[in-house]
Amino acid sequence: MRKSALLLTVALLSLSVAARAADAPLPQTTTAATFNDAQKAEIENIVKEYLVNKHPEVMAQGLQNLQQKEQQSADAKSKAEITSEKDKIFNDPRTPVGGNPKGDVTIVEFYDFSCGYCKMSEESLERLVKEDKNVKVVYKDFPILGPASAEAAKAALASMKQGKFQPLHDALMTKKDHLTSDMIYATAKDVGIDVDRLKKDMNDSVVADTIAANLKLGQDIGVRGTPMFIVNDNVYPGALQYEQLKQAVSDARGAEKKS
């Protein structure tokens, strides 16, 4: 192909790439051309040189825009699923509840006792609940990090029969070392739980059913890891600091007033 035609083609391709990165309309052309394999390879090399070596920011911006669109799409899907699964998320009678059961804002947390990021958020959540007496917390045990996580989740749910869920949950969340069976039961004993009774209660079908329901619910609404918070209708994936949790609650109250 002639040099001028090649340069024109590359210019159009470059404009197309830049337009995609900026979410602008693509330039229109009425020129049609058919290229052989050698010509296509030459065009690809020139475009690659343009993007990788001369203007990598164009490629970076395009990737960033794509990731933002994918995240927005995933968030919209999660929000729609949350709306359709509200009773399972907020009102499952098998699920432990903390804070003020009649609070005007509900924080739902999907968490794993082996998750370091969950433990990072725990201090912030506890502080918020102590300072804000009108927040309800729904605890969704979501053991995805191995057998010890599953055992801890069973112990926590079984401890509800002794009225000790909150003390055991909070104590296990302070453990920085790798979670083990011995650690779980030693912690349970430390917070006043009858360990022999606890082990029997862990075999109750309600415990297994609750965990299975949480895992299925998480899959349905798009929980991709722990922790994930739902504050009223809004989704917050990942660890949250105190100020972020506080702002999420404030935003939820503002949305309720508007509605």
C-alpha cells in the first residue's frame, strides 16, 4: 500500500483509540479498504508503537474507563439483586444482630473470621455502634477462606444458643494469628461459653443451613470477597475505615429523608 494511505489509516485508528479512551464519538469515514496480511501487520505495529512507546497514557486511560464501566455495571447488578433479596439480607431470623435492633440504619456485613481486612474494619464498626445508638448490624458469616473459617462460623452461630454470639464474634475478630480449632474453643471458653455444649450445637442443621444460605445469598448478590458491607441499599465492597462507615450511615439517613 502507498505510504500516504498507510499513514491515513493509522491516523484514523489512533483517533479511534483516543476517542474510545475519552468516551467520545468515533470519527466517521466513507472510505473502505481491504488490506492483505502484510499490510495489517504493518498497521498493527505502527499502532502498537503509538500506544506503547509514544502515548501509553491513551492505553492507560482506555483501560481505566473500561474498568470503571465494568465496576458500575457490577454495582448496578448487585443493587438490583439486593432489592430483590431484601428479606434474606435484612430479615433472616437465623442471622445474628448487633447494635440497636430497631435502628434507623442497618449495616449488613459479609465477613470471614480468617479475613485480615474484616479484622481491620471491625474496630471501626465497633466504634461506630458505640457512638451511634441508632444503628443495627446484621452479621452474615461468609466462610470462604478454608476449614478454620467454616469452623469459626459454626461456633459463632452455635453460640447464639448460649446468648454469647457478640462476645465470641468480637473476641475472634481481635485474633491476629492464624485461626485454629484450639484458638476458637479457647476463645469461646474465655468469654464464658460451655465448650462441650457449643460443639454439640455446632452440629445443629440450622447452623449448616444458615451458612449455606449466606453463601448462596452472597453469590446471588455479587459478593466477590470479604468484607462486603450493605448500608441500607448501598453496597461497599472491601475494608472500611471509621469515617467511611460513618459517612455511609449519614448518606443512608439522607436518602431515607429524601424518599
